[in-house]
Amino acid sequence: MTGDGEAAFTLAVTKAVLTTKVDPTYDDRPEERYHFPRTYLRQVEAAVGDWIVYYEPRRTTGDVLSKGGRQAYFATARIDTVIPDPARSEHFYALVSGYLEFERAVPFRENFGTYERALTKDDGSTNKGAFGRAVRNMTDDEYDLILMAGYSHTLGLAPRQRPIGEVPEEIHSGFGENAQAPYEVDRRIVEQLVSRPFRDRAFSAAVKTAYADTCAMTGLRIINGGGRSEVQAAHVRPVADRGPDAVSNGIALSSTVHWMFDRGLLSVDENYDLLIAKSTAPDTLSRLLVPERKLRLPQRPELCPAQTYLDYHRRQVFKG
């Protein structure tokens, strides 16, 4: 028996949906942790050791009148453990790893219906009671369908879409710049989430989409045959030093500028002004950069480089 008199039992490991706002009411940092009240403890504990998807609701803040959220699944991660919040009674943190954003946000309802079957009533309408829960457990096949929609380009299932009127990026058969072998579509997608080639390609697609395939430091936008952009996705805090595969830890850069950024010849300050390591950078570098010397940012603020990662780059990488 448990302390409150209920029979003790163990839930099987299962996947879950975790809802988090653009400006979270709780202390969420999706690439690291999810903060929640005891109400959802059982559902979150059932997912420890398994994968979850993050969902962004219509409301962007705790204000019931706020709106502008995408109403879409936008990333996946794995729950490693659950710990009590040391500062707030009856609240907990789910600590996560393996965070990876989708190439495109996946609406909760598409042409065929909802990805989560419990969100649709028998008459086809939305089950608002189920939808109102911030944490919802889900089946493996529901999870896989969401991932197939979110990583369709990485999986070689569909072109990477651009705004209406622009050429989509063609389907590629494998990972990486020189990949030859086709992706094994029949393997369960979840098995690929720890694969570095898969993660690199998914991260690249998400960053390129956020920055509209445009270098954030030079303003260059080059699209070659097949709709493939020449811009690259740079990690601000390197993966080798625990940098996450989050768009907020990425910047779209042309190859030359990417090389300089990784080697500390360029950085970005807290106001997104560009910094040049004058003692080591070539004198001609300034000619490459945008006239305003300010990083060009994604339209959505939550996709902009996070200050914690920019601070790391200035302290640990920049040579200015």
C-alpha cells in the first residue's frame, strides 16, 4: 500500500505529450526540463525512460486572452528522471535529454484528423476535455506518425517546404552531404533519434527554415538546383560541449562565416550585434557582413539564439 492508502502499482513505460507555451507559466526549458504540478505526476512518471513530444498551445502566456501559439507539436525529447521542485511545493521537474526540434511544426489536426486519437470524439469533433490536459500519454504508433510528419524531409519522405511561391527543397535519399545509402524507412523512427547523422540533418533543416535559408550575418540567400540552399546550420554552443539541437542554439550561416564563427573570429553580443575578433580576423571580413552589423533573426522570438548560448560562445569560443 502507498502512504495515502491506495494500492501500489507500476505503469508500463509509455510516451507522452507535454504542453508548453511560448512564454511558459512554469519553469520550462524544453531542451533541459519540464516543470509541472502534482496533477500530472502519474502521467509523467509513466513516460520516464521513454520519448515525448512537446506541444505548443494557442495561448502564448498564462493570460487566458493571449493567442498566437502554433497549436502544433514542435519537438521531441526523452525523459530521464523526475525530481521534486526544491523551491515550490507539490511541483516537479522532468529532466530530459536528446531534445530535437521538428523540421516543421506539426498541427494537432491535419486532413485525416488528430494524431492523438483521444482528441477526437466519435462524431469527429475535438474532445476539449482531453485536449485541455497539459500532459497526455500516447501510443507508440501515434508518436511515430507525429515524427514522420515532423521529420518528413530528413526521412526522405517529402520535399522541405518553403513559403508559397518558392521552390521546395528536393527529397534526398540519405544523410549528410555525401550520403549514398538510402534511409531505412522501415526502421522505427525512434531508433534514429540518437543517430548523429539524423540529428544533424534534422537540426539543419529546422534552422534553415527558421532563417528562411538566409545567412544571418551576411544576408546572402543562395538556392541552387533542386531547391537546395547554400546556407548552413551552426551550433552556437557546440554539441561536443553539451550544446543542444535546439533552433535557439543555432544560427544559419554561409560556409565561410560558419567557419569563422566556429573558430571564434566572429560572435554575437547580448543585443545581437556582431562582434569581430580584430586581432585575428582578416581586415576584409567587415565587407562580408550586413551593413547594420546586427544578426538577422527569425520571425518567431523563441527561435532566436538564446542568451545562455550566446554568452557561452563569447566566453569560451570568441577570440576578441
